[in-house]
Amino acid sequence: MRLIKLYGKKLMLKELKKSYNFFLNEVNTRKRSLGYGLIRDKTILANNIASIASVGYGLGALIIGVEHGWINYKKAYDRASRTLDTFINNVEGKNGFYYHFINMQTGKREWNCEISIIDTAIFICGAMTAGEFFGGLIKQKAEILYKKINWEWYRNKDTNYFYMGYTPEKGFWGHWDMYAEQLMLYILGSSSPTFPVDKSIYYDFKRKKEDYKNIKDIIYTYYGTLFTYQFSHAWINFKDLKDRDNINWFENSIKATKANRQYCIDNKDTFKTYNENSWGLTASLSPKGYISCGAKPCDVDLDIENDGTISPCGAIGSIVFTPKESIKAMEHYYNNYPKIWGKYGFKDGYNLEGQKPWFSKEYIGIDKGIELLMIENYLNSTIWNYFMKNKYVQKGLKILEFSVSDKHHSYI
């Protein structure tokens, strides 16, 4: 496939629309179905299986679609409203949390997966944002869903960490014991009008710091994967906020993203896929399957984890943090590797390390979602503006003692 070279804003808007189309099309729209509004986890490898996180990003997509004139308001309102009905009435879960992967037709558990706190939170963030945008019944339904969540149930009372997963077969497992993508949990959990957690849970998780070259004091995540510095930021605009320890999470993501890019530059002799415009190590599909590629600083052996795969969502999902570098990366992918582009824009990954270059044929909902929301936030701040208006979000930020470092900022 030959592509006409594109640059800058034209390419951003093209990727924005293509990513939006994933959420418009890969969805159950059978109005009498128990799974109405459920969105596919991925296009090829998850036949008839939805991800609740995909649905959260899909609710954000409806807002973006209306704002750009890609879908009329009434149709988007109806789809959002019926989707929330599906979660109120049919989607399987416990104590307000839902199974990570569910059948698109029935809303029931698939793959013996966990009841996921983080994926439930991503869905709820989408629902709350839709509530602020559409108002009316959608806002009421989003609040019903939010009030059902028993955050205390998911907290380990001995460690004061949230657990990472739960299955009925083995109970709770793992802990959110250090920084990752989970910041949204503390804001949503502390401000709950029904089952709140104490603000100490936010201040008790470990904040490990390390330098990378001349980039100082990065509060890093276990794998050093970029999505962990992105997902909460797709909804919460931390740009002008700092907590009582003077941490600005937006600035931290800038540093971590720059370190991730520099790590790729530093290792371009090891992996020929890497260079100054081919960077963004994150969780994605690879020739080995789904893996978590990462960069320093981190707590794992990257020689084992990394295989030379680059996923476009790594750099693109960081566009609010490193706009110039992320746009250059997007241009590089689009103009040099036509096989990585298709129906829904950038596919999930590519790898030049083997005898024959590997290009994914797959699109993954959460990866298209982070690209969609971050490009839109970079261009128009749309998702940020609506999510940050929510009274529970504002309350959570106050409870956690975030303060505004820019007097022109009025979110809290």
C-alpha cells in the first residue's frame, strides 16, 4: 500500500478519525442484545470478546465524535445511554467492579479473567466524562454505577494498598504497591459517597525515584512501560496540579517519556527498530505475543523483557507530554512503514529485528483509546475539560490535597 506523505496536524487528525472509527464500528449495536454497547478488546484475536476498558475509551470516543461532527448528538446520546444500561443490568461483576473481559453478546465473564479494579476505573472514567458531556439521564446512570463501587472491598487493610486483581477461584492477588497507571483509583475511591477509602492509601504507595542520564528524579514504574505514565492522564489533567509532597505527576510523565525515548536512542545499536523517531516502549503485541516492553528506570531486566518491538501508541499516547517528539515519531511510522497503517490507523506494533520485518495486523482497543484521547486532549483538551468538571473528581483532588500551581487553572 502506497501512502501520500502526511505531516503534523493533518496526520494527527487522520489518526484521530481512524482511531475513533474503531470505537464506532467494533461494538455491539443490536438494541435487543444483553451486550449492547460492548466494544471489542481487539480486532482479530478476541472474537466476540469485549474489554470493559475499551468501553470506557469508547464513551470518550462518542464525545470526540460529536465535537468533530462525525456523529450526531442524538445518536451518540442514545448509544451512551444504552451502554450504561448494559452495565447497570447485565455486565457480570461483584461489588460494583466488573470482569476485565466479557462476552459481547451477554456481558458475562470470558477467559476466566479477573474482576479488575483498574479496568473498571477506566470504564467509570469514560462513564463520568460522558455524564458531564451529555448530562441528563446519562449523568444519573454514570452516578448509579459509580456509587455501586465498593472501594474498601478492594483494599488490603494490612498493607493499605489496593489489590491488583480478584477471581472467585483464588481471591485477591497482587498489590498496587508502587506508582503505575492507577492514580485514577485514589481520586475516584477517596471521593466515593458510598464506599470511600481514606486518603492515606494514595500517600502510602511507594514512589521510587531514579535518574536516567541527565533526567533527574523520575518516579518510575515497575516495567518502565509508557502506558503506565499515560492512562490516568488521559482523563485527569495534572498539568498544573501538585500534591502535598509537591509532586506534579504531569511533569513526571514528561521526564519518564523523555527517558523512554533516550533509552531507545541509546540502544539503537542493539535493536535496529529503535532510533530518535522510533521509540515509545510500552505493552503491545510483538512477534512473541503480548509483552510489556519498557525502558529505564525500572525494576526488571530489560534484556529479558524487550525484543525490539515498537508500538505507535507509546509515542502517540505521550503527545501531551512530548508533542514535538511524538509528532515526529508519528510521521516516521506513517511515512516509512505503510504496513503499520490500515483501517483504524496505526496497528499495534512493528519489529525489524528478524530476518523478515514483522508488522502487526491487529488493533487493540486500549491502545487505540489512548491515542484517540491524548491526541484530542493535545488539540482541544476535550476529555480533560469534561472529566475535570465532575464534582466527585474535584472532591477527590481536594481530599488528596492537590493544589493548583497555576492561578488561571480552575479545576479545583
